[in-house]
Amino acid sequence: MLRFDQPPENICIIRLSALGDVTHAVPVLRAIQKQWPQSRITWITSKLEHKLLSLLDGVRFIVVDKSSGWLGYWRLKRQLAGERFDLLLQMQTSARANLTGACVKAEVKLGWDKGRARDFHRFFMTHAITETRFEHQVQGHLSFARAIGLEAEQPVWDFPLTAEAQDFAERMIPDGNRVLLISPCSSHPARNWRAQRYAAVADYAAREHGMTVVLSGGPSTLEASVGEAIESAMQTSAINLIGKDTLPQLAALLKRADLVITPDSGPSHLANALATPVIALHASTWSHRTGPYGSLDLCVDKFAAAAQKYLGKKPEQLRWGTRIENEGVMDLITVDEVIDRLEVALERLQD
């Protein structure tokens, strides 16, 4: 554990992407703000993620454009010229993040342990968090808080919503029925479930439980086509908001929902941060590592079956963080398995 005679005055956080991972880093920020309220915090992040993180209070954000290449690093170095931090929390190990960290002058640079590092991450750091196998990413990020002497056993998000975003959610989703929000796409296409299967679960929720079904997603062509395919396959109706919301509005929609179904994706972790139950669909990735932290027992997880089928191994034999992105891997998840988790989640909501 790193020990400081007094709380660091000037702290830098690097977590550039992706949406789910920056959500994992928020509890570290909250621990610092609560226990070291006088510390100044700078968070270096990417353009898309900043649209969500900008809702957080008490933070100076520096936004880097990942498409700018070496020019972006030069601009960052110039922006930080003459500034020195007491502590850098380097919570991302990609080459781009490591080069970003190299632009930051800091007395202490704390990064990931050897087992979770990559792209020569350790060469950019002065210290590392404690090495732990099979640790959920939320707890992995909280290890940064514990490593600098903060109390951080359980995550606290306190994720804010804007009044405009809440008004949008209320306008888009009528009152009265419970709301099932389906966010069908991940940024990794191999993690996506078939549209016809989403439609079957949506129809079941609408018919058997009178739920209002909402489809949510980004503006990409893929997400639009998946949304249309789900609607076409449904026998009931859905409110299709794919491509029609901003990130702050997405947060409000996830908070407005009673239940979310999604693959391993940013909305899975954002919904979790907002305390909305999530049925997350995992076969390409292991929910033990990246499932929605507060809804792990609601996950439909076929990662073990995928590991055996495609790699001939048990999950415990694979490098932590292994992805199985073979074609058809998500077909291991059945409609009945998802409906079973839906029934469990709805029963809890009635308690």
C-alpha cells in the first residue's frame, strides 16, 4: 500500500474508454472525493466517454481525440506543460493509454499488476496494484483506491442525471406499466444475440407481464438494423428509441426502466451504476469479470460452455480477460434461459 503523509493535492486519472470501463472507474473517483475532499482531480478521457462523464461534479476533464494520433499526444503534453501531479492513477493498459500517461508528469504512477497489464504497461508505471486472479473489474478498479490508503470495499456511484434527460425519458416512456429496456448491441458484434431471440423475450414480457418494451442503442447502421429486425419479429409492439437519444438521455432511460436486457456492453454497466437490475447475456466474455456488478446472479452466462466448445479449456485455465468471439458463440444462450432470469427479476421487484 502506498502511504501519503497528507492527501495528495493534485491527482490525475487516466481511463480513456470504453463506456463500461469508465463507469467502473467512477467509484474510485467517489472514494477520493469523500475521503480526500481537498484533492484536485483531473480525469483524462476520450470524446465519447466525456459526454457521459461530464455529468460528474468536482472534476477537471481533459478530452483527447483518439483519431489525432501523435499530434494528440503532442497537444496533451503542451497542455500539461509546467504541471506536475502528486499521483497518477493509470486505470487503462492499452498502448494508447500508456502513451497518454507518458505525457503526464507525476511523482507516483500507479498501474495494473503484471497479470492484468499489457502493451508494456509496467514500463510506464512506478507502482502497481496488488496482483489478484479472478477479480471483477469493479473490484479491480477499487484496488487503486485501496492501494493509496482509501477505504473502498464496496462501490459507490452516485451517478447524476440531468433534468432535461429525465424529462426526455418521461416523455418517451408512458407511465403505468413496468418497463423492459432492451439494448441489443455491444461495440463488439460477436457479443450480440440474435434479433429473433430478443423479440421472443420481448413478446413474452409484454404478453405475460404487460411490460412496455423499449429498444435503445446508438446511431450506427448496425444498431438501427438490429432494432428494425427485433420490431419485425415481434408480435407485440415496442418503443424504438435506437439512435434517438444522447448519452445523458440514455442514462435517464436506464434509470426509468424496471429491467434491462443487454449483452456485455456499456449500457449494462451504466444501468448497474444507476441501480437498475440487468439481465446481461454472456458467452463471449465471462460475467465473473465483466458482468453488471449488482446483478451478477441475473446474468445468463455460457462462457464456460463456450470455453469448452471453442478452446477445449475451463474458464479458470484461460488468461483473465479472454474473449471468445467465434461466430455463433452467443447462440449458446437460449430464449428460455433469459425468460427464467426475467421471471426471477420480476419476482424481486414485487417483494
